[in-house]
Amino acid sequence: MAKENNYKNNFKSDGVDEEFSQELADQNDLEAQARAEAANQRAAKRKNK
């Protein structure tokens, strides 16, 4: 819980709202999506233990 509060307090938005388009995604975007999904699955596994 402390880490979450710390993150929220330190997070500063640049005010730019980025939109993602699957049609415009390049190979780097697709690889980043795959890494993010794998990380989400690992985090969900740990949370369920």
C-alpha cells in the first residue's frame, strides 16, 4: 500500500493523452504489448498465491 501511495504522490502527468492504434502499431509496439501482458500475468499469479 505504501508503494502505491508513493507512486501516486510522485507521478506527474505531462497532460498529453496518448491513444494507441493497433493498426498503426509497429514491431516495437507489439513486442512491448507482449512484455506487458506477460508481466501482468506474472503479477496476477503472485497476487493469487
